[in-house]
Amino acid sequence: MTQRDWIEKDYYKELGVSSDASPEEIKRAYRKLARELHPDANPGDAKAEARFKAVSEAYGVLSDEKKRKEYDETRALFAGGGFRGGFPGGGFPGGAQGFDLNDLFGRGPGGLGDLFGNLFGGATRTGPTGPRAQRGADVESELTIDFVDAVRGAEVPIKLSSPGRCDRCGGTGSRPGTTPRTCPVCGGVGLVSRSQGAFAFSEPCTQCRGSGRIIDDPCPECGGDGVSTRIRSLTVRVPPGVNDGQKVRLKGQGEPGRGGAPAGDLYVTVHVTPHRLFGRSPKNPDDLTITVPVTFPELARGATVTVPTLDSTVTLRIPPGTASGRTFRVRGRGVQKRNGTAGDLLVTVDVAVPQRLSEKAAEALAAYAEATKDFDPRAHLLEGAR
């Protein structure tokens, strides 16, 4: 997309959100529209496909904080057909006294050269007449894996619908077999100067729409943009011990760059399905947790119980007189770390109270209560209340 696209297209309207919408509101709006307009849900519907591409283009700009800021600034400056709002910081560069045209058009602080360089994404040039290059935007996606895969690590295939380099033209925007030519009006710079009284202002070149190139025979696939929305199949390598909500970065798998610049990155947010037995310690995510039900006699008299792990089982010895809720640490049975070591398994014992008692059990329990009637576990509470 060119700067002229930014001036002419209302990406906020495309997504149905206000210009001050939060990143979460923009993400929710895009997901809703993407589900409704996805080509798989509308086979053969050219209007839905075109709308899907427009929505994806809008999200590609508004989801990137830097691009969104540049987009807002571009529309504020040029939506009215020319430069508006004065100079950066207000007034004239260098103040009313000692005004120098070199300050205005130079690359120094407050100069229009500095303004336009920042405005259009920190563009760089390959030479005096070379095209501007801009790194591609980062892209976000999500995936859900089960608890065991999160602990051990896994390779998960995903399908990603996002703007990508057009396969047909290789990103040039020209029909295969042809190449773009340098714009004869701006010399490939993408900006032209316009005089207004004693001043001259730079604005996007109308001949090439700010791209610095003229495409005489556009690619039929991408319409000369060099970018098309496509479905990609990727494999995400989830590292061992990943936490719920953690992001995995895939370098160079984001939106393609412009003018030969590198592509952005893909950030995949991992969601972990809870396990029915195991959890992760909030203090140390490398430690696994499990609660094991035990009987009162096992706590009072001591016992040896079998405890499950992710791989097999371990034997845990419970000392006599153990209180319900005590946690034992089993070394090396947690999350495997990258350095070859492993976290621990934290086993919490919890007394299980039977809902019903047989007659024989009730009699035995009554006899126990009689035998231990001198033991008052709440005596210290009553003493403290006096």
C-alpha cells in the first residue's frame, strides 16, 4: 500500500471502530469480520473476498502501533489536500527570528525532511533516486495446545490468513515478465515539492502515489500492490515449559517488507488447556503441582502412597502426624528445562472425608472420639479470645 492509500482509505470505518478504539477493540472487530468474510465461509463470493482483503489490510495497519501512528499523522496532514497544522512543535523551525529555509527542508530537527522521513515509516533509500524501503508489519496469531505439549514442547501446524508477498509477481507488483520503472516525475523519491508563495512543501507524488515506481502492466493477482491476502501453513515450534498466554516469535513470517526491506515477524500467543490433575506453580512455572487425596489414618499413622507424574509414578512417604494441606517436594519430576535439568513436582496431601459411614465404621469412629476426647485442637483459639 502507498501513502495515497493511507490518505484515501478509512481503515477505522473498514473495521467499524472509532479512531480512538483500543488495540483490543480493533482485534475483536477484525476477528469477527474475518470469520464472516473468510473465503472458506464464502466460496465463490468475489465481494466477500474483496471485503476480506480490505479488512485484512486495515488490520495490518491499525494493529501495528507504529504504523497506526503514521497512518493517523498522514491523514491529519494530507486529508485536506495539502500540508496542514503548521510545523512540528508549532510555529517556524528555529523560531520566528533567524528563520532559515535549510531548517525547513533539511533533515535536522523540525525540518520537513525529518518530518516526512518519520511520517512514512523511517524510509531509507538505496540511492539518490532509489525506492524507499520499509520493514513489514508484525503479525499476531493464536493457537491452543494441551497441558502435556506445553510442558514437553511440541511442533504445532497452524494456518495463517494474512497479507503476504504476492507469489505470482514475487512482490514487484508487475505482471510476471515485466518490471516497474522509476517514476519520471519524482525520480523514484516518492515526494514532490509544491510552491506556495515564498515556501515550498513536499507531498506524495501523484504520478506514482508515493511509491517512487510506475507499474505499466500490473500483476493480475495483486493489482500492482505486490501484496495479497493468502492462507499460509506454518509449523510453530513451541518450546518446553511455555506458559499460558506466552508468545512465540517466528522471525520473518509477518507482513512482507516494501522496496526490498525485510518482512516483519509473527507472534503466536499460546493458550494452554488445563490438565485434570496437574498444574503449574505460580511461584516457579518449572514446578508442577498435584493434590493427592489421603485418609485420616494415613496422615495420623503415616503411610506410603503412589503418586502419578507426567511420565510414570513415584512413591511418596507420609510421616506420622502429617497435617492435611502439607506439600511435599519430589525432585526432578517437573518441567524439563533447556539446560537439561528439570523442575520439581509439588504434592499436596488433602484428607478425604467419606460422605457415608457403615455401621461398623461409625462405631469405630465413636470409639476413637472417646479415646481422644482430651485432645482439643481448638484450645488455642479459645485462649486467644479471652
